[in-house]
Amino acid sequence: MAKIKLEYIWLDGNEPTQVLRGKTKVVDSSKFSGKLDECPQWSFDGSSTQQAEGSSSDCILDPVYICGDPGRTNAHIVMCQVLSSDGFPHPSNGRAMINDDDGDFWFGFEQEYTLWDKATNKPLGFPAKGYPAPQGPYYCSVGAKNAFGREIVEEHLDICLDAGLNVEGINGEVMAGQWEFQIFAKGAASAGDQIWVARYLLERVAEAYDVVVNWHCKPVKGDWNGSGMHANFSNTQLRTANSKAVFEEVCNKFAPQHVIEACIAVYGADNEQRLTGLHETQAIDKFSYGVSDRGASIRIPLYSVQNGWSGYLEDRRPNSEADPYKVAATIIKVVKGGFEAGDAVQAGTYGSNVDDLTIVEGIGPKIASLLTEAGMDTLIEVSNSTPEKIKEILAAAGKRYATHNPGTWPKQAELAVAGKWDELKKWQDELDGGK
Ligand SMILES: [Mg+2]
């Protein structure tokens, strides 16, 4: 009986940039016809991937996307999201943060990367000593003088298309040895799934040539372009806007400082090295938008203008190492109504906020500062406290705080600390002002 190879791939818990892992499950062909729901959950040792402690180390691989694996015989690739042993999304699981059930958002990611020579520790095409000729001739180049690594790029394109990924194009990029592929999908999760599978396939193709894929956003310092993952996006509102004002309204949702920070938090590590205001970028701490402006944070493509102000936008800030799930989740969240302090899903996506007490429903900025003054300045301390203790702090602050009921606050904080964002969000939806 023929055997089928299923390559389960997932993202580990490496910080600040998660890395792909994979292992093969062999199944009988009699039990498998190529469908996702025929792929069982599987487990792995999370203590070896920075996703669990050694004492309780099993994490769960939950299949979310399947495609053929043209690089192996009788094989499929199974993209998985990681669940904790309790069945809830693991804190490293960016896919779980996508709030896009209706598939109304479409994404086109432009994934740039650099093919890297292990021997010289430089991009393909760079001499062992010094630098090649300055940038200019490499972008969309042809010929051995300027194009380096095409055999890998071509093989990767074919294997992606054979697998059924919706790759829309490839091109040589501005720096020698730098390339790009583009993937479009309707639905944020699908776009993220396909980018991750394409990254996996590129790693594997390049591995056979003993070439490294360098995903870093600024692999060569100095006057060399960095690598981005421009995120083109639209929803029904943008696609049918027929209005300049609608485009400006959506762009302006990205402008507040706390939104800039929330975006940059998930737009890839070391982005300050790339978003300098040079090399077709806007500076990392600034926000701007403009028609056809490649120096803006968000570019309004000429297409959208000429299409009667209907179409899509391009956020140029996400970098080549960013997690497309988190990028898409963030863009959707901003467009759907922005960020509010105390939003648990936001915190789950942007883990650095776990000391934001306002994640607990019922704690506003005023009460958060009261608690902080009383020495309760982290969610861990709130979770270790009791409603009675918190009530004392509130009562001491005056009559207007005495009416607040902190009954659920320690338990809410506990869920936040444990990274159980979905559970917390569900509970908060049922709570009324934290009561
Ligand atoms: Mg590009």
C-alpha cells in the first residue's frame, strides 16, 4: 500500500522572529485523500522550540492549510497553528489573532529576501572582499553580471505554482542577490498560510544549493536597500469607495502614535535599520501617506486613484521577517475601528503590552494609575491579588472609586498572564464593565 508523506510545518517561539519548523508524518493512502480534515492534530516537544517548559512540554499542531508538496513523491505540506496543551492558541500563535471571519479583507504581500553565500557570509553576487558595483543595475536584471541565484528563484516559483500557491509574480530586487515573490489571497489567514508555505519551500529549495535565505530586513548595512514585505490590502469599503475621502479616512486611522507603535511592534524586528527615510521608505517613527509615494508609510497606488478612488492601499512598513498573520491581523484591526486600551486581543497580538493593566475590563487609565501607585503595577501582581485587597485600594482613593467591583479582575489578569487571550476575550464579551 502506498504511503503518503505529510510535512507538518509550524512557527516556533523564537524571539523576536519566529522560525519555521517541520516534521514528517507518514500515513496510509487508504486513509488519506488530500483533504485538510483528514490530517489529525499532532504534538511536538515545545521545550525544544521555546514554546514550553521541559516539565510540561507538549504543544499541539493544529492543521490549518494543506497543499501538495511537489518536491517529494506522494507528499503534502500541512501548515499548522500551535495550540497549548490545554487546546487554546499558544501565545506565539499569530494566526489566532486574525479577526476576519467574513474574508472581506484581501491581501497581496510582496515578499523580499536575499540569497546568501555561506562561504563569504554576503549576498550572492558580492565579492569575497569589498562590494560589487553600486545599486542600479540589479533590479529586474538579466545576465550573469547582475542576476545572481536565478536557478533557485525559478525552481522556487515552479514548485510554488505546482503546489497551488497563488504566486502572482517574481522579480530581481535593488540589491545584488535580492529577490521578491508576490502572493495574493482573499482572506488574511489564507494569505498568511501561503506566505509561510512559500517561505518554507524557498528554504528547502535553497538548502539543496547550500545557499541560505537571509530574511533580515537590512542584511547589508550602508547604501544598500533593505528587504520589505509590503502589504497591499483592501476590503469592500476600499474596493467600492469611489471616494478620495474614504481613502483618506482609512489612512488616517493609522496615524495616531499608539497605532503607529502597535503596527511597528509586529512589522518585523530591526525595522529601524530599514525604515530610515531613505531607500524608498518613511522613517520608523513617522507616519505619512500619499498617492504613488514610495517614501510614504502607506502608498495610495495610482491604480486606486485612476480607478475612481476605488481599490487598495499599500502599507510599505512591514519588513521581510514580519509574520504575515500578525501584519494582516493588525491592519484589519486598525481599519475596523482601531485600537482601544484594554483590548485583550490586541494585547495577545502585541505581547509587549502585558503590563498594561487596562487589559482587564473594569480597569481604566485612572484606576490603573491608582493601582500602580499602590505598588500593583503588573498584571502578575493583579492576578496574585484578591478582589478584597483591590477594593481596599479603591476605597482609600475616595468615594467615587468605592463603587467599582473588582470581583473578576484577578482572574482576568490571570488569563492575560497565561496568554489565554481567546478565553479572556470571550469572558469579557459576557462581562458588563468588568462585573
Ligand atoms: Mg519590491
